[in-house]
Amino acid sequence: MSEQTSKNEKATSKNEKALSRREQKKLDRALAGLSGKTHKASEEEKKKKRRTRIYIAAGAVVAVLVAGLLTWDSGLIQSHAPALTVGSKSYSSVEVGYYFNYTYNSIYSYASYYGLDTSVSLKDQEVYTGYTWYDYLLDSAEDSLTSISILVQEGEAAGYELSEDGEAEVEEAMEELAEEASENGVSEGYVLRAYYGRFMTKSIYRKLVRESVYASEYADYVTDSFEVTEDDLAEYYEENADTIDTYDYECYLIDATADSTTDDDGNTVDPTEEETAQALEDATNLASELEAAFASGDDDTVAALVEENSLSSYSSISSSYFSSYDFGEWLTDSSRTDGDTTTITVTSTTTDDDDEEVETVTGYYVLRLNSRIRDDYYGVNLYDIKLEAEEVEVESEDEDEDEDSDEETETTYDMDTALENITVYQDLWLSLGGDGEAFASIATTNSSSSSASNGGLTENVYKGKMADVIDEWLFGGDAPEAGSYAILEDTENNCYYLVYVDSYQDLYYWQTTAKSSIQSERYSDWYTEASENYEVSTTMFLSTLTVI
């Protein structure tokens, strides 16, 4: 660039600035010379222009808000914005809401039992002071999803792949969804929204189901990976024999409190001191009489006293729950011998007007230990089909019945037809190969047993787990060999069972119990250590979950 050109550009720039200043002065003079009316009109015009700009700006904001509301109403934010983050995975409020609503659905039928009013907002009902049902369900949802996410990420890092059975379980869940929708004449999306909130979709549902199945399967995989030696089992038994052993005992609770009454106006009237004292005396005498019958082995008298006084039986409480009952310590005492009896006083403690604790006798546990054993037998992997006999009405055979009265009928059960049908199932099963797979193909849709959902299979069956007739067949004498099968009549419950012994456990029952406990403890330690590597955080979008 030449020196002359540079000088010309500087001059031009100087002239433009001077012109700008001159034009500004002319404008200022023109404004100063305007009449008051004209000046006001000019100001109004400027205000109008400003208002126009404001309106345009406001319109733009409203457009953004409307677009945001449409996006919000579509569920895009709830379905995609991270509400909970666990390690490297994030979950939307819809996904958290799935577990929130899943838990709510599971307790809905028992809401009144838990003190929950389903017609009132969850945020307005407290589980305890300062902690609402909404808080409880949200915490449960966060905990569940966090645990599943940690297991999924641990499994993925280890290269674990979902098994074919796991994949089939996911597909089964989707098929059940489709079936429910079809049966009710609605779409699958409608069913999902009804159960899990307005923004739940099939793709999100499938993802959550698959992660849940994957997490459960990987947890089992990790648990089973812990090797347990015979020395481990022996040591564990030595330390936990009280909860591992099986107790054959009889125990009944005698209530020692007097009943309240109601006056003519429907008001509750507390028992008098005399009534309370009499109730305690009667209970004390009954406890003494019952224990004496126990000690002498007079089972007929025991049965009569129990029936006459409608005593509550506590004879089937498992040893793993003994710590919750006043009689547990007595039963697990190493000095106990078969046939020992006792009466244990049950008390309650209250505070009087002087803040002094008052202990009151409320009842007695009366019990007898028949035997305490270590379960040195093998658990059974058993298939069963339960077929209940149909009810039929038959004419009453009452000889004293008035001939002129209407015909009386009584209910009985068609056990003959039930036997024919269960025999048909047996023949069909044998024709299909007579193995577990063939049994499952029949049991899944034709059995009323609780095992039907698992193809009729119950693993590690122990004494007392199944119906009495099955228990007697398995453990009442010589154990049936693997591959044995039978049709068993249960007259008490008006049904027949087809049972098939698939196999036996490799360890004694007490050993499988101990092994399971050891592996569970090791898994718990593993999970605690693994979870420490995951940071868990929430965002404001957690509050956008949809409650059904």
C-alpha cells in the first residue's frame, strides 16, 4: 500500500467521523425546535416502537415456553433427561418411576394393612414423622435401580452375557404384556401407562426388564462362584448350629388378658381390675394343666385343651426366626433334651403417670421339645402336578329329614374323575419321554400347584416343605430313587398329586443350608466393595417422575 493511499484513507475516516458529528448536531437542533405537541408525538412513536420490540420479544419467549410445554407433554424430557446417575449410566425419571410404581403396585392390594390410603396423595401421608409414603417409594426406587445398575455394569465389565433362559424370560415378559393388552381390548402402551406412568413405552419397559433379569442372573453367577469347602461348612455349623438345626416341638400361646366390652351406646369399656385378675388366674391354671399334659405325654388331653380354648399354635416357627419369640432361647439352649417342657411368661411394658415402667403379664407360651436334629439327609429336586377334584352336589342321606321339606344337598368331591385325569397326565408324560422337560410341558398349564410357574419343579425339597402325602412318600421310609414317580391321593385337601423325583442334592440338607448362607455372606461383602466404586447422584428431573 502506497503512502498516498494511506493518507487518503485516514482523511476519509476523519471526514466520516466529522459528518457523523455534524449530522448528530443537526438532529439535536431539529429536536430542540419541535413544538411541544410534535415532540410528544415523536416520543409516543418511540414508545410504540419500543412496545413493538417488547411484544416481539415476549412472543418469542411464549413460543419457547409453548414449545417447551409441548416437549414436556410429549415426555421427551422425562424419558431422556438424566434423573439418576450410577457410575457411567444415567436413568430418566420414567425409568426411576418404573420402580416407584412397581413397588406401589405390589403393595396396593394391602394398602390398608400398611396404613396407606390410596385415595390420598402419597406426599400427604407419613410412614413415620417427617417421612412420607412418597419419600419411601422414591427411596426404594432409587435403591432398586442403583443395585441393578451396579450389577449390570459389573457384569458388562466382566464380559458376562445373559443366558438363553434369561433372554427367554425377557421375551416371556413381553408376551405377557401383549396377552394382557389383548385380553382387555387395549393397546400394550395403555397397559404400560396404567401400571408405570403416562410416559412408559415398550422400548423402555423392555430395557428395564432385561436389565433386571441380567442383574439377577449375574448376582446368582457371582454368588455361585464362591467355592465352599467341607472345612468351611463344618466351621459354619459350629458357629450357627442353633439356626441350622431342625426342631420338632409343640408350642401354644395362652392369652392372659381380659376382653373389653361395649356399653349400650357402643362405647368401649375397659375390663375392671377384678376381670383382669380373673383372666390372669384362668390363664395361669390353663398353662399349668397344658404343661402337665405335655410332660405326661397325654396328647389327647393336649389336643382337647387346645381346641376347647382356641389356643394359637406356634409349633411351626422356623429356627431362623426364633430370636423374635420369647421361647426361642429356651429351645436353642444346648442343655435341652428330648421331651423337655416349660411355660414361658409373656409380658408387656408400659409407662404410668409417674413415668415409671410397669410390666404386665399378657400370656404364656407352653411348649414341649420333641427332638432337635441336624438334617443329615439329601434334599430332593422334585416335579409335581396337583389336580384338585371338582365339587359336586349330592342329595343328603339324612334319614330324619322330613319327607315334605325341600330336598337337601351336600357338597362332596369327585375324586374318581380326578384320579382318571391325573392318570391321563401320567400316561401322557411317559409317552413324551418321562423326564423333567416332558413333565414341565404338562405341569405349566395343568397343575394348580405353586410350582406350576416353574414347570412343576421344586429344588432342594426338605422335610415338611411339601404336602403331607408328598412328605411321607419322600421321607417316611426308604427314600425313592431318582427317576421314581407316583400318583398320591390327598383326601384331606381333595386332590391328587403326580410326583417325579428328578434328582437329589449332592450335599446333606444342613450342608446346602450352610453353603447357601456362606455364599450369601460372601456375595454381600463382594457387592459392598463393588458399590464403593460407583458414584450415585440425582438431578432436579428426579421430581418429574409420574405417579400412577
